[in-house]
Amino acid sequence: MASSVIVTLDHIDWSAPWLDFWRDPGERLAQRVLAGVPQPHVLNEAGLAPVRFIAQAELPAGTAYEQHIFETGCVPTREGLHDFFNALCWMRFPLAKKRLNVQQAQQIAALGVAPERGPARDALTLFDENVALLQAPDALWEALAAKDWAAVFSGLRSLWSQSRLILFGHALTEKLVFPRKAITAHVFRAPSAMKEIADLDAWLAATLDADLLARKPFVHLPVLGVPGWCADNEDPAFYADPGVFRPPRQVAPQSP
């Protein structure tokens, strides 16, 4: 187990542009884990999260992960990438992560733990795992929502320099340790005026709501298409891949 963890964390390329936001304290904490210190200990030692990280084995049998966090303030944590990036998100977005957990616990209290989560709890999980936050001009957001890829990555390409894309979902961040063209984020729009992460975190915590998320207020973005995130996307042919940059769905006309 320990050797596989070291190999896995050792694959993180902290120079990758999508990790700019997570490099501090991520790189420093990863080095501590690579040195052989148990991951929960390293994360707690940092003192940057409003929760305590515990070994996965401390989660009582039959207790839902989200419910345990809500009731105890302790996050069961496995060694490895997935839970490492989850912990970094707790450190950078403490209010938003706590709000997500409260909403998840409310869903469990209302509906119990079932094989299928239901649309609201599913949406909360999706946000936690795969969302990226985008601060962008209206024109770029509207083109992205329309899947007008020619506008997003060619005609409006210069607007990316006025935009900021922040990975939030820890599964999304984990996948990008081994980047593939098809990796796609569910993008949630954030106000462009907010420059400080603490302000963005507070806004997100006030905005997140299970019913809102169940209405799927997301757009899709193959993240390696972002200018500067992949050298290959300097060639326009990179985007000529309908299996990744998919056209919008055609809605069949309604019968009169």
C-alpha cells in the first residue's frame, strides 16, 4: 500500500497550469506524504481545514461517509490522490465544502441511504467530484453554454485571458494527473468580480443549494481545450474532434 501511494503521488506534475491554484500548499504537503508520513497526519498538521482528517478504517461500518463528516467533523481519508485532492479543496474552499456536506446530510436525513441517491444528492456529489468554476465574460460563457466550439476556442479565444477556470471537483483534479483530451468538467459560473478566494468561497457557500444543482446549471468543457492548458490546442485541428467537442443536441420539433 505505502509504495503504491508514493508512486501515485509522485505522478503529480505541479507545473501543470490547472494546478496553479492547488500548488500551495499541495506540493509541500505531497512531499511530506512522499517522505512516508501518513496522509491524514500530514493534512491535519497543516491546520488549514475546518475538519479533521482520519484514516478510512475509522469510518464505522454502515455509516454513510457524508453523514459521518456532518456528525463528527471528521473526514475519512484514504492514502492516495483522490482523498488528497479532496483535502486540498477543504483547505481552499472550507465554507463551500461545509455547505455541500450539510446539504448532503439533509438529503440523507430526508431520503435515507439508498442504492440510488436521487437527483438532488446526485447533483451534490457531481459538484463535489467534477465541477470547475469559471469566471468569464458573458460572450464566452454564452458560447460555451451553446457548445459553439468555434467561438469558444477560436473567435473568442482572446477572452480566455480575461477568464479564470478553477478546478473544484477532486475527482476531476485526480483525472488530470494523467491528462487525456476527453476529460470534461461540469462548469459552474462564478462572478468575475471576485478576485479573492475567500470571497469566492463565501459566495459559493451562500449559493449552493440541492434544488438548484438538481436543475443541472452546468455547461460542459473538455478542459484540455483551454488555451495554455495543452500545447496541442495551439493547432486548430485539436478541436476537430466531435467525439470530444460534441455538437449541441438537436431537439426534435414538437407535434402541433
